[in-house]
Amino acid sequence: MFKRNLYYLDKNQAITSLCQEVYDLGYVEGDFIDEVFERELLSSTAFSNQLAIPHAINQNAKHSFFSIVLNDKPMQWDKHMVNIICLFCIRKNERKEFGIVFEKIINVFSSLDNVMKLKAANDYSEFIQVLSELIYEPT
């Protein structure tokens, strides 16, 4: 799922809206939203480089997904300003494979230059193309 310039009043509204969407699609069970908020209470899922990655403590999706919101203007997420929100959850039997990909994604987002490239994407296809290039870029 990919949304461009979808603005929320605050992080709670963002989490609630994104979680409700994946719940309505049947990707997660009813307690998913509570688990995402529970995880957020432990420590903020926002990173200093314009990214928030809200997620549940237990990764038990019925269907693995990424729900990405890419905004031109940042929103407040605790002490950080974020332009990219990436809610995700993984099916239990896909965790091993996802762990490898997730580490690469975090490495991509750790660079402000990379975040700027991703923010320039106009749609889902372009975002995935840029992300793929950054993930598989030779080091």
C-alpha cells in the first residue's frame, strides 16, 4: 500500500488510520492496533532522518505487508519530524526472509541522501524502483 501526501493530525491518527486499513483488508487480527500502540509506548519508532516505522510487537500478520505514506511536508512524530511512515507486519513463516530484507531497508533509510531520493518518488512504482536500486547498490 502506498499513499502520497496523506497528512494526519498526529502520530496517533496516523497509526489508527493505517492499522484500520490493514485490518479492513484482513491482513491482521483485531488486536494489531493495540500491539502497534504498545510497541510505540516502549520507544518511539521515529528515526532522526525523516522516517517512522510503526509496527506491532508480535509479527503475526495473516498477510505480510508494507503500508507506506510519503509526504512532501514533515509531520511531528514524538521528537522527530518525519516525511515517511512505513507500517509493516510479517507472516510468521516469512520472518527469516524478511529479516534479511528489513536490515537492508534500515541501512537505506540510515542515509539522508537515500531518504531524499525516496521522498522524490511520485508513485508506488517509482518508490519501489528507487528503494530496490538503493538496496542492491554496490557498496
